[in-house]
Amino acid sequence: MHSDPKNSVQREGRLAGLVIAFTGALWVGGTWVGKSLDWSNRTMALVDLLALAGFLFGLVVTYRIWRKRRADEG
């Protein structure tokens, strides 16, 4: 079965958007819960690092989309 390159780019775009939005929501929620429950700075740093990893993954997927679209143009 052949996969449509345009469909692949769209699917990766949806993935990047969902990952970034979900990570942002979890980061805000985790920060709010952590402050409410008076979590330690070490635990809050873990929440921040997990959010950073999610945003980095979204950035990598976005970069891959950009590279794929540039390759299709030329």
C-alpha cells in the first residue's frame, strides 16, 4: 500500500500540535497542583523537565515537517 506524502505531513502536523497543546496544559496544571500541594523544588523541577521534553519533541516533529516540505518543493 502506498502512503500519500501530503497525508503523512498532515498527520505529523496534527501530532506536533497535539503534543505541544497537551504538554502546555499538563505543565500549567502540574505547576498549579504543585504549588497548591506545596511540592518540593526537586519535584517541581521534574515537572518542568518533563514539559521541556514534550516541547522539544514537538519542536523536532515540526522541524521534520519543515524539512520534508522543503524536499518536496525542490
